[in-house]
Amino acid sequence: MSQNNDDLGDLIGRELHNRVDDWSDAPLTFQDVRGRAKRIRRGRRIAAGVGVAAAAAILVPTALIAGSGLDRSEPDPAPTGPTQSATGGTPSANTSADPTGPTQNQTATEGVPGEKAEVPLDVSNLDAGDLPAVTWLEGTAAHLASGETLELPEAYASIAEVGDRLVVTSSDDQGNLQVTVLSAAGDIVSSYPVDDGRVVANRNRTAAAWIGPDGVPMVLQDGRPEPVQLAQVEGTDFGISGLVGDDCSSASESEGPSAAGCQVYVDTQVGEERTSWVVSSDGSVDRASERVLGINAVNADGSRLVALTSLTDTEGCWEAMDSSYRPEWESCRDNAKSFSPDGQYVLAILGLDDGFGPLDLSVLRADSGESVVHFQRADPSGTPFDMVWEDPEHLLAAVFQGNEWSIVRFGLDGSMEYAVPPRTGPDLPRLFVLATQ
């Protein structure tokens, strides 16, 4: 990215984090950057946004850039995405959107983790399985992982768990985005203003973090009534991308990402550059590698991450790195979202979307980037949102297809089943919201 292109730099910063990822899992896409950058260069800045929707004031996701209320009963023509980079020993990827996988309700032909499978992303007429093992929202009802159901004060656009408390995004009377903490009974305990609307949680669900005013990371821990305030981060257009560790209340006595304490990963705009930082509970604020434009995902102990390292008008590339930012593999096709609980796999989606949401869902090997299973665009095809790991071998996603929402369980063996059966509803707002990780 050219440092002389101020408008494009600002655009990347806004598209990376000035929207709530928990509302729309659509990534920073090449169409977003290319199309909107051209409009900026023509001097036609378009300020798009939404007010309060499902009790959250959210900056515009790609679904609203394209126009809300879209008829999603029939899929758009399947696009062909950019190929995966083959440099540095990177494995090639099949980017064809032609559904050559197994027929509906069948597992993949090569049905074991580690053997690549191609599966059509058609979620009609699936078998019913167990209810989700993670917390999920349906309207004002919170269905907890414990099996209990709580009635909440209102419908929320995102939710995270911290012990027996819930952390949700909402808006105040003036429409300003805020983080609200709910008690174990679902009652409002406290609310905090936020700069970036995203909330992240650690793997053990003992802490959740967000960005407060002026770039100050805030961490709510299990057992502490008030959030811990970490060191301020330099820059503007703040975005939070990860939380590692269980204890943000005490300083670390050793070094490294797996040390005691916690680390919060923050992306900012500094001048003409997009920059990432690691903010630790020991008071340190360390800049990531200069090659890192934004951090997409961090594993449970911080020993591996995936970051955006290059972006042009036509292509973006992501690299998996160790904690010292040494590259391990690169993909210019797959946009990483999260690591599996055991750190062996990476959930990823195609770097392109259709203006409504992700076109596919893939699982890659964390150590090599090789594809394990690819749930690919089909006809008809579902659009997955809120993709989270249920356990080391299964993912959950809220999927919209044919004017219906369902929560689908995706297996590494290529299997699909309903965790929550379909409910008829419009494309926006979403009927289901899965707890962030």
C-alpha cells in the first residue's frame, strides 16, 4: 500500500475495523477497497451508515453498502476469486465455485480431517443435531451453553461471556455505541462508551476486551466487578482483534505471549499507515511487524497469528506468523477468521463477497495453510455469519438461505447438520447471533 495514498490508507483503516464484525462476518473485500477507493479518488465521498438496528448502532457493513432488504432467495452468480499465492511453499487452493462436492446430507468423500474435501454450501433439508454448545441469541432470548435461557432487556447485535456475566453491544439514548454488562440473571449492571464496536473474548471465557475512548483497551475479567484499563494506544480508527491470557489485573513477571497476565491486540491508523500493537497487562505497548496491516486471528496462547500483509486494488494477502512475526505460510485467497480451540486449524473465508456476506467457509491447517475442507458456493447456497468454533472438530454459523435463518454445525469431515432448525425471516436483522470468541 502506497504511503502517499492518504485516502486509500484511511479507507483500509475504516473498512478493517469501523464496523462490528459480530454483526457481519463479511471481511475486508477487494470490491470494498477497489470500488470505494475509486469513488474517493473521484472526490465523491459517500457517508453511509445505519442507525440503531437490533439495539446496536453499527457502522455500515457491506450488506448495507450494497443496499439492505436484498432478496436472498436465489444466490448471485458464483464468482471466481483470486488464486492462492504459491510463493514460499504455499499450497495451491481450488478456488472454483462449481459445486463438485457430495450431494446434500452426505459427508465429504474424503471424510476425515486432514484430507481436503469440497462440499456445496447448501443447507436445505439437513438432519437435526444437538443444540449449540455455545451461547446464542434469538431476539431477546439468550440461550446459554449451560442449557439455561434468559430473557434480556432487548435484542443485541453481539454477545460474549465472562464467567456467568454477559457482555453485549448496545446504544445509549443518543445512539452512541456502548458495551453493556449483564448479570447472570440478564439484568443491566453497567455500560461503557466504546471507540470500536467490537468485543473479543479469550478462549476460556474468563475475560472480554474492547476499545474505550481514545484508544484505551478495557478488559472485564471473571471475578472483578469493573473492567481493567490497559495502556493507551497511539493512533486513530482503533480496532481490537484478539485477547490472550486470563489475568489482566497483575503485571507479568516473564516475557512472551504465553507469560502470565494478558495481551490485547489492537489495530490503528498512524499517519498514513495502518499499524498493529500488542498491549500487555505489564504496561507495555509493542508495535507488531511493520509488514502487518491488521491482525485477523490469534491462537489461544499467542504463539501464532494470521495478519493482513498486503492490499492492492485487486488483491489482498494474509500471512500466518509466529509470535516473532516470522512468516510460516501465505494466502492471497483465504481471509482467516479464528483458530480452533486446540490451535491445529484456522477458519477462513474467501476474500471476496457478494455485498451481503461470505461466499464460502474453509478450514485450513494452521501449520501449513493446506485446505482440510471447503464448503463452497453452490446453487442454491447459504451465506454464513458469526462463524465460531464449537469444539476442535466442529464449527457453528448462523446461515441465511432461501428466506430462512438456521444455525448449522459444520464438521471437519465435511458433514453439516442443523444445530437450530430454520426459521423464516428477512435477511436483516439476523435472527440468530452466536457468542463471540
